[in-house]
Amino acid sequence: MQLSSDLASRREQAARYVGLFPRAWRERYGDELADLLENEPLGLRARFDLIRGALDARLHPPVPSPLPVAAALVASASAAAHAFALAAQPVPTDWPGYLDDALPLIVLSVAALLPALVGLWLRLGDTDGAIGRIGIVLATTGHLVWLVALLAAAAHVAYGAVTAAAATIAMAGTAALGVALVGRGQAPLGVLLAAAGLAGVAPPGLGWAAFAAAWTGVALLLVIDFAGRSSSTRGTRLAG
């Protein structure tokens, strides 16, 4: 009875993880993965790799997904607009430098940064390493808490220390992802991402402008890469 119960539990767990992948992937590899998961114990590393693999399959299908690229463009444009709004103020704002009128811009930017950062992390593949894993955990956690705090501020709840702490964690994770990308041979993206992380904790007058500039550079590189991969994919399909 215990063996049957354990087997049923493993099958249910396997079905949950296989279900994370897109349908086309499941139709091709789902049965093989389910058999593997039913017969192998799942540790924390294996669960993490499965989630990453599912995200990668959804954001990097045979036809490249534009989501991370579009998210980076929206994030950089919103951050730039916010930086211009700050620069137009006669008196510099206190750190972290938010304006009531321009708060929706930074809310939009932070929300868009989440899929952009996940897309950048997925570029590391299986070679993300400890720095890459720590970076994505800090970046996503920090941005989520930061976003909630900003929404609270938009509802006229004082953002206070929680917002500042969340933004700092988000920037630390962003910088760590940049370091991981540099270490995996993607220096231009990595340097710009690390610069964005450092700029995010600089004084508002300079920091937001540098943050917007760095993310604009990241977005442009992603656009160029996406255009190249899309052209290559179309060429392969036509040749086939």
C-alpha cells in the first residue's frame, strides 16, 4: 500500500512538472520526462532546473518569443521618461527619487523588468552557475516586492524603508546576473546589466538617468539579437 501511494505521489508530481512545459514540447518529450521523474528523486537543484527548462521552452521556442525583448523596451522607455521627469524638477528629490505624477512610469518599468530579467537569465542556460542562480532569485524577489511597494505608494501608502530595501535587493540581483553573463561570454549585455544594477542605487539625479541609459542599451542589444535569430529561423524553415 505504501509503495502504491508513493508511486501515485511521484506520478502526480511528475505530471505537475511536465505540465509546466508548452504543449508542443510535451507532445515530443513529455512521456520521456514523466518516466524519468517517476523513477528519480527530485532534489532542490532538479526542481530549479525543471522550472528553468519550462521557462526556457516557453520564452525560447523554435520561433523566438518577443516577450523579453518587448519587456526590455517598455522598461527602458518608462525608466527614461521617469528620468526626464526627475531632471525637470527644480529641486532634486530624495532617494530613491519618486514623483507622485511620474510614479506610474516607474511602476510600469519595474513590472516590465521582471520578464526581461527572466529572459536574460535564461540566456545562461545550464551554465548559469551559483552567481546566476543567486542573481535571478534576488532580482525577481526584489522586483516583486519593489513593485508591490510602489503600487502601495500609488495608493498613497508611504513607501518608506521597504521600497528602498526591495529596490536595493533587486539591483544587487541585477548586477549579479550581469556578472554571470560576462562570465559566460556575453560581455556587452553583462556589462550593461551590471551597470544598470549599480546605477539603481546611485543618487536619484544621476542614478535614474544612468539606469535608463543602461537598460536602453540592453534593450537595443536584445532587439538586434532577436532580429538575427528570427531571420535565421525563417531561413531555416524556408530551406526545409
